[in-house]
Amino acid sequence: MNDDFRRQTLLSWGAMAFLASLFLPFPQGGKVLLSELFAPLMLWQCWNQRKRLGKLCLRERPCLAFAALWMLLATVDHFLRGHGSLYDLAVFAYMGLIFLFLRLTPLPSPKASFRCGAALLAILWGGWALAKALPVQGTCLEGLLYFDGHFATLEPNALVTRYQFLFPNPNLLGGAYILPVLLCLPWLRPWFAAASSGKRGACLLLGALAFLPLLATASKMSVMTLGLLTGGLAMSLPSHRRLAAALALTITLAFGTLCLTTVFFRTYPAVSQSPWVDFQHRGNYSVHQEIYGRIFLASSWREKLLGHDAAQLRQLYPGHAREDRIREILKPYGFEKETNLYATFMDPHCEYLNLLSFFGIPALLAVVAFLLRLAAQCAKNEEYAHALLIVGLLFAFFWEDVASKRFLWAALGIVAARLPHPLDSPGDGAPGHGYI
């Protein structure tokens, strides 16, 4: 075994350990996680691959490189206006580091990756089964569940108690589910395609059991995992691949639209009767999203192009809040006592508005263009699972500040690494299709 292969192997398993640390986020307190221990390894790998890194940014992902440069320009402008902060730029720089590390670093073989992904799902399933079998409230296991005190004031509903595993919020678990699925799919797809009908049926049954914890999160972020699963199933049926891919796209779009309806309009549990949606009234997400929309419309063109820093947004937010309007929207959801909080300051809970508010129109367009191009490349190479993951992500942008989530950029790095590209030619010393 030569030194280069040994180094690649160690880096590969280091990347796998990093992914596991993202999916097993043992509570630390504050915003720093155990996964940050891998930052020196990620920096070292990017430095070691600096020649390829420059080519990757300029030739393979120019939209992402432009977004990074525009965010830097916007941050400089914020300081020139007297309200600058490096925090938000640092967050996106770290997300970029995660993406580049997973793009440049091969993972273990598909079979080894499958075993790791299956092990993560088994641990997650064990926690869910434990929470179902034992009374966990008042014990050290209480953190496995999320209890929504607001929804508990309404009629009994499924959103009061949700599974969150080791995450501080079930929506984070609902999003992070994409990591073990991404690890499992490359080995599972060809196995499923070659398996007998009986083995396929058993696999589908086992898969349904494996995703019960995801259902227990009741998270709209699961639209990304749905895209991965339906797209992966389509890729496992070579004789009907295009038809199955079209059906998978339809399912993902339908579920994404359903989730989007709950964001834009008043829905269950605020509406307790069929069809559980009231198109005449706005949903609770619209409170802060409308305020950020008003801030954008009232801004100068300089601010529209370069955004605001966090301190400036906190100052502008109350002036665009209308307490009577907020109370009217929140009351059916049981949140009316928090009207003052919503009128003082809230995050946008919408990545489109988040990027627009902090870094301006060009940064938002560049990030969306990066995602659309990546999805198009996946579809062109018949990587439908990855393409539909990004379709689900573009839906999730409407209700979550998801671009600041570590698991997302890790997943996008894996997706990008699996695409064929001249930068990954053997003569360049790079692995093919993301594996050693």
C-alpha cells in the first residue's frame, strides 16, 4: 500500500466520521458541535488540493464562487455603512468549507458507505423505539422528543409530540435524514435492480420501517428525503427509468406543494376540519416573511443589492411589524401570547428572504443558479435521486433557513463528487465518482 493510497483511505474514513458526527449531534450547548473538531482536517485537505480547488471554483462551480465573492463584498459594504459583522459571512464560509471538503474527498466504497448509513439509521430507529416503548418524560431520555406547548393548547393533534433524536429540533432531524440515505443509495440501487421480487418486497418493507422515525418528526424537511427515495427507486428500474423518474418528480412536486400550502395559508392544526386548509387566511410563517418582504421593498437599491447586517435588520424589523395583523395570524395556532416576540424580531424562516436580506439580490440568484445547475447535471447523468433531492431543497428554502445547516452542504458536496467531471480524471490524482 503506497503512501498516497493510505492518505486517501484515512481521509475517506475521516470524511465518514465527520458525516456521522453531523447525524449524531450529541448536545454540547451553544452553537459549536463536535463536528467542528474536523475543521483542521477539512482545511488541510483543501490546502493539499489547492490546485484542484482553484479549478473547481472557477470551472465547475462558478456560481458558488461568485456568491462567495459577493457575500464578501456585501460584508465590506456593511462595515462601510457602520453596522458590519463577520458572523454571517463566517457561517457561509464554513458551509463552503464543508462542501469543498466532501467534494474533494472520496468516501469509502459503496458497500462500506451503505453499512455506515444503515448503522446510523439503526441507531436512530433504536432511539425512536425506545421513546415509544418507555415513558421518557421526566427522564434523561426526554430530549429525544420535542413537545410543542402551543399546539398542546389546541385540540389533540399529531404535532404536539415529535421525535427529534439528538437534535434540538425535529425539523433538523427531518433534514439531516438525507445523509444516511445518500450513503445507502449507491450500493442499494444496483442490488435492488438485480434482486428477486421477494427480496425487493422485503427491502421495501424494511425501508418503510426504517423511515418511521422520519414520519415521527412531522417535518416538512422530509421532502428532500422523499425526493432521494423516489428518485433512487426510479434509478433501480432500468427498463422503466424515465417513466419512473417522471412519476418520482410528480410525487416530490406534489408533496412539496402540500408543504408550501401549510406555509402560505392557515392549515392544520389551526384548521381542525376537512380539508384542513383555509385559503382565505395566511399561515403563521407569513408573519415574519411578510415583514422581511416589506423591509426589502422599502430598502434603497444599494441595500437591495448588498443587503443588511444583522444589527441593522433588528433595528428595521419592529418598524415593519403590525401587531394587530400578527395577533390575528397567530391566534388560531395558539401563539397569540407571543405576539410581542414576533413583532420585535424573528428570523425569516425562508432561505430566499434570508440571503436577500443579508447579502442582496445577486447572492440569492447565484446560490439558486448553483443549485439549479447542479440539479440539471444530475438529471443529465440520470442521477435522478440527487436531482430530486435538490428539487426538495428548493421547496425547503421557502420555510427554513436551511443554507446555514451543516448537513445540507455535506450532502451537496457528496452529490457534486458523484458526478463525472474532467477535474476528477485519474491523471489528476483524484478519485472517480466520489469513492476510493
